[in-house]
Amino acid sequence: KQEVTQIPAALSVPEGENLVLNCSFTDSAIYNLQWFRQDPGKGLTSLLLIQSSQREQTSGRLNASLDKSSGRSTLYIAASQPGDSATYLCAASSNTGKLIFGQGTTLQVKP
Amino acid sequence: DAGVTQSPTHLIKTRGQQVTLRCSPKSGHDTVSWYQQALGQGPQFIFQYYEEEERQRGNFPDRFSGHQFPNYSSELNVNALLLGDSALYLCASSPTSGRALFGELFFGEGSRLTVL
């Protein structure tokens, strides 16, 4: 049974700092791994999707890596801004499209 | 291009009542999945619909049922509501294309259900 864990649960950093969010999963037989952002009371916005055959994906200040052998993914945010404050969720996908989510990391970037 | 749209955005029900939530997928998407997100938790998979059939189901009781229409839109029905059903209900759509049977999922803004 796939289980996804995110550490830390909460993180507070000053503006401009580079930071790393961690995601681990127990079953390496994933189809892809997706990172989402969720603002309070809102839906999920897809940030990055990494296929199982890929090692990383980049979008602007965001970089996500995937290491299936160790069951880990990281989301790197460069030069953090107050607008990056949100909850970040990672989700491992099976080949049937079912997502298993972690509990999220709530990020606060202070001006 | 409209993304995934859900209605209603908020609703309040009492225990024992029934509720229907609606979802229109992103244009070009034919697969719809439903997730339940309790406060402070990650979303939990309820079920997935493709070609108007339930293809897979998470660990939810039969009180949770759904439907997909020929235009790919979907409904989630919950009967005999319990206090614990209070949550944000998220709909996600994805395309079936090429080698990737199920691609990137796109989520709606959700329907916030409060059961009193």
C-alpha cells in the first residue's frame, strides 16, 4: 500500500531564502509524481509533474527532483517571496491515475 | 479555456440528509476523479469515472456514489450524511492520450460541505 509523507509539516522562512520541501513514498512503482500548491480554502494548482522515467522538472523558480530508488522527491524553491506562502502537496500516481497525497507542508515566507 | 468547474462552492446540510455535488471537467478531458479533503489533511481518493463507469474506488462506504454523463461531467452523491463528512470535496480531470493513459490531473476549486 502506497504511503506518502511530507516533512516538515510547517516551515517559516525570510523572504529571499532558498528552500527545499521533502516528500517520501513507500512504493517505488509509481507512474508519476506531482507537486501541487493550495491556498487557504482553495483548490489545488498543479506546479510540476515528473514522469517515472524522469529525474527532475523545472518551472521558473521551482525545481522538482525524483529518486525512485530511495522513494524521495524534493521541491526546491529559489529566492522565496511572500506570494509563495501556501500549502504544498506532493502526490504519487499509480498507472491508473489514482493519486496518493502527503499531508502537505505549509510554507510561510515573511517579508 | 475553462478549467475544472465545481458547484456549489459552499453548502450546509444536517445529519441524515443527502447531497449532490457537480463537476465539469477541463475541455478535452474525459476522466473525472473525486477526492475528499478534511481540514489540515491531504486529499483522499474517493473514486474515478471513465466512459461513464466507475473504474476504481478508494476506501469509502457505499453512501458515496457517483455518476458520469456522456459530456464527461460528473456528480458525487453522499447519502445519510454524518458529521465526519464535513470536508472540501475536490474534482479532478485528466485526459487519456497516447502512451500516458492518465496524464496530469487538474483540480477544481472544490465544494465545501459542512454537516451540522
